[in-house]
Amino acid sequence: MNSNVETTSGLSGTISGEITETLRDAIITGEFPQGSKLSETKLAKDLDISRGPLREAIRKLEGMNLIQHIPQQGARVVTLSPKFVLEIYETREALETKAASLAALNMSSGEIDQLHRVIDAQSKFMHDNSNAHIPAESDYVFHEILIRGAKNNVIKNALLHRLYPLIKMFRYQNSKASNSTSNSLLEHRQIIYAIEQRDPELAAVTIKRHIVRARNRIERRFNENIDGD
């Protein structure tokens, strides 16, 4: 099992934290397929660990919505149905819209500079790679800086620890996931502008439009797949 998925959770530092990161990355990348049962006995043997830290890791993954505990069946990897994915994006829209509004009021100039550096790196990548899609990791970094800049721990934990693991899982495994393009880069710049102007209403409108467009692209691709069957 590899641990090379971009992390925002800061889990490392304990045995259970390291196990959580390893299992999380295996779920996000599809090494553990959606809906598959996680055997504590097999995992403990494969990872050469005791049951205690493993169970603690599984509880943390349940908190991230990556694992569901089903009575009489045990722990299973979550299944990302089209309906569930669209609900995730609806929830993200509501929470991240509020986060952007708060970021316009609370972000420091240093954090805004971080957003600019991320955007400059995205622009350079696209220029050097013939307008290729922005790497997903870079997109996550942009949104994480913004969410942390809102200075609201409830929103931060809900987005970064409960919703974004599912979004990463979907985008990593599914060709229907929304890819970040030159339009996304322009939208990111508009979001930064609103935050720099300390305009919470404009920040909310621009990021809401950004997320709704991503959700609509995903929904269209789901519908195309249904129509094509």
C-alpha cells in the first residue's frame, strides 16, 4: 500500500495515524474497491500491527465517510453512487460558499499571497504543458488554503476531513470527475480578487459559481452515461 495521495488531515505522528493515512490512500486510489469488506484479521497481518491501532484507524476512516460499518457485515469501503456524489457537491457548495465569504473578511495578506503562488504555479504548468488540466493536487491546495483562511474550525473540519476525502476518491477513480481547466484557473483568479477586495458577497458568488459548474459537468457526464446504456 502506497501513501502518495495529497493529504490535508495531518494524521501522522502516531501508529494509528500512520495506519489511517495508509488505509485512506488505499481507499482513495481504489486499491480497496468501493463496497469491499475490510477484514481486520487480514489487515492486521498484512500491516504487521495489532488490532488496537487498526480499530482506531478504522474509526477515523468512518469519520471521514470513507468506511461504513454495516451491522452483521463489518466495515466496508463506501460506494460512490451518482446520487451520493451529487449530494457531496451540493454540501460542498453550501459550506465552501460560506468559507469564501468568511475568507474575504479573515484571511491574512500572507495567506492571500499563498493563493497567488498556487495560481501562478497552475498557470505555468498549463503554459508549459499545452493547456493540460491543472493537477488535482494543486487544485486541492488552493481550496485548502481558502478554507483554512475562513478561520472557522467547524467548516474546516467538515470540508477537509469529511467531504474532501470523498471528493478526492471520486476524482481519482472516476473518468466522469470534473477536471480543472483554463476556465477553472480564471475562476480561481476571480475568487482571489474578491477576497483581496474584502468583499464577502462577491467571494461567495464567485466560488459558488465555480463549484456549481463543476457539479453540473459531473451531472451531465452521469446523464450521458445513462443515455448511452
